[in-house]
Amino acid sequence: MPAPPEFLQFIDDNANAFIQRLGEAVAIPSISGDATHRADVVKMAEWLNTHLQAVGVTTQLVDLGKHVMDGQELSLPPAILGKIGEDKSKKTVLVYGHFDVQPAEKSDGWDTDPFTLSIHPDGRLIGRGSSDDKGPVLGWLNVLQYHHAHGLPLPVNMRFCFEGMEESGSEGLDDLVRKEAKGWFKDVDCVCISDNYWLNTRTPALTYGLRGLTYIKATVSGPARDLHSGVFGRTVHEPMTDLVLLMSKLVDAQGKILIPGIDEMVDAASEDEKAIYEALDYSIADIEQSAGASIALSANKVDVLMGRMRYPSLSLHGIEGAFHGAGAKTVIPAKVAGKFSIRLVPPQTPALVDPLVIAYLEAEFAKLNSKNTLTVESLHGGKPWVEDVNHWNYEAAKVATKAVYGQDPDLTREGGSIPVTLTFAESLGVNVLLLPMGRGDDGAHSTNEKLDRSNFIQGTKLLGTYLYEIAAIEGKK
């Protein structure tokens, strides 16, 4: 049961209106990791909730409680639960997405204001959240609008779960999903998440695996206040010196994790498994084009792909409390914190990895013979996830992809982390599919994040076509 031609035509005819609506969403700076923008995240929740209700979705804004950020207690932004359709003869698809975004300022290197959607002649829609994840969320809204405008029932029942804390560890969401497993999500047959990307810029993809994550903060503190380096240099233990030495011992220049026991948890790839990566439509040029420089760790495509998909990685992200900006400030910071994360793969979990990280940092700090103080804390984390690609959920998505793009999708594991993916799989006991809208060069967490117009419009068609294929395919229901 392919998607009706009228649906496909409706998406083309309304493309400009859909892009204008994406611009409205991008204009709300819903940065979940910045306490000063919490009201904007709430505003985004209310905006999306209103638009869902306008196309016939019954919704509920759910209070997720409070948390502490930047030293203050804040209310978590509400999650949105939605439902449309109660036909017992139809399958029920749960859609997840998020409406919060990463921080962005023009001074970071953006060519344009990150919270004004910039429409380029080449089709790029540039703005924070355009690809991650406001564009895909609005893709579902576009599908709903067609059916609502024409008074047509959807081919499946739908449930929705949209959150505003995904970029900050999805705080509060796991408990909500587990609570609603026998409630709002009781009759769900499968889950679809559109919050990931093609492997390249050419070939659509379905993603069946994600790395997990543990995010660590290591803080070194010493003097009671910042000190003058001309007065105290070489007279006291300096926190910054200790921290830089510690962070240099976490990972080497080739990406090898130096913390004992972490890389060793993962079995080496067999030759059969390597052949899967060899067959993917991907090249070293692709990763270097996405990175914007010729800096791949290896010239071997399989090694690079496995580094992204099936092995853990450790990345250093920044130092808090240190001097930033122009000029030549000569202060010795009293307290500095280094932040880094480890992307995890099966069988790794934060519970297994965190103790190794903490013990290693404490042991290395002891070797410094410093009188400063070290504290190590895990800020948030999530388990890795791998799914069955032969399930009818994936089969429907394969057929839909071929129908919209004229080619079979690559089947990929992804380097990023969406912790709630595993929560859905475990709590609901159903198959979870990642059905990407964006391309591999969208730069989701980077400057000049974009979603190509063609991917937004064709991706909307894909989401709708997927629902029709779900309705047609043999499977539970």
C-alpha cells in the first residue's frame, strides 16, 4: 500500500509553507543546557503542542519535575505526549523526537544568526536545530497536516513522545517512558525515531545501532581564589597544570583510549563483520568533506567506519573556569574542570565504565604529588543499542526508502547517542527504528548546522510513506 499520489503532491505544493514553519521553530532558542534559556525550551514545547493539536492530535504536557543546573534548581521542560487513532485493526506507531537544541552564537563562527533560518540558493536551510531535531519533528507534523486537511484517517494509529532535554541527557524521560509503558504507550507495536543522519550525502540510510555515552567532569581545585602568576607562579601547585596533565593521559592522538580495561571490553571485528562495513557507500573523502579538512585517522575506510560505529571513542570537550577570550590575562585559575565523554558500544555501559574512569584519574592524579584536590563526577550517560534489521518495522522502512529515493538504504550503526532509544526498546518490548531525514554533512552540533531543502521535503514524504508501508506489511496486529 504505497502512499497516495495526492499525499506526495501535497508535500510538494506546501514546501514553502513547511519551510516557513521550520523558520518559526528555529527562531525559538530552545537551548536545554543553558539555564538562561529554560523559558525558551518551555516556549518551544508550547509552540509544538499547539501545532500538534491543530492537526487533530490529542496531547498532554507532562511535568517531569525539577533538577539542578548551573547551581540553581529549575523545572524541567515538559514532555509532550500525543495520540491520534484508536483503530484496533491498525498497527500503532510511536514517534519520538526532541525540540531542544545545542548552544549556538554567531561568534562561534556562524555565517548567519543561528536562530534565524537562512535559506540559501543551493537549498541549504541553515539554523540551529534545523536538522537536529526540529526539521524531522516538523516532518511528522507535515504528514499529519495532509491527513487533517483532507479529513483522511492515518493508515496507522500514532503515539508521540517529544522532549526538551535530549541535548542534556534526557533528564526525567526514562521514568516517564517506563511509567507510560502500560498507559499512554500500552498498545504500541513499534517505535520510529528520526534523529540521526545518512552516512554520506548520497545514500539514504536506516540505523540499527547507536553508541551509548558517559559524560565526565574532572575538577581540580586549589587556592581560595584566582592568583597572580607573577606573584605565585612556581610557588604553588596550579590546578590548570594538574588538569591538563590528567586530560593528556585519557586518549592518544590516534584515538586509542588510554584508560585500562575500556577498549579491551570490546571484541575485535571478524572478517565477515568487516565485509559489512566495506560494502557501505562511504569513503574517506566523505568523512573529510563532513569535517571540512583532510584529517581522517586512517586511509582505510573500514577502520574509520568501525571507529565511528563499533568501537568506543573518547573526546575532550573543554575546560571550565579557565581564561577564555582575547588579550593576555596572566591569572592562575583557582578551580578548573575538564569535560570529556566516552561513546560506548556493547557490552559497555556507564555502570561498567565509570568506575574504571574514576579509579584511573584518581591514580594518575596521585602520581602528580599535588596538594590540589581532584573530584570526578559523571554528569549523564546512556547505554548503547543494537536492533534486529529483519523485523517488519525495518522491512517497511526499506520499501518506503526505495519508493521515495529510488534506491535501497544503507544499514548503519551510528556513532552518536540517543539514550532513550534503549529505554523504549526495553520498556515497551518492541522494535525501534531510526529513520533519518538529514545528510551526513548537516553539522548537527557544529556551526552553520543545516538541513537541505530536498531532504526536508523528500524526508517528509519518506515519513508518510513509511506509515503506509507499516500498514501494509505482514506483522503483528
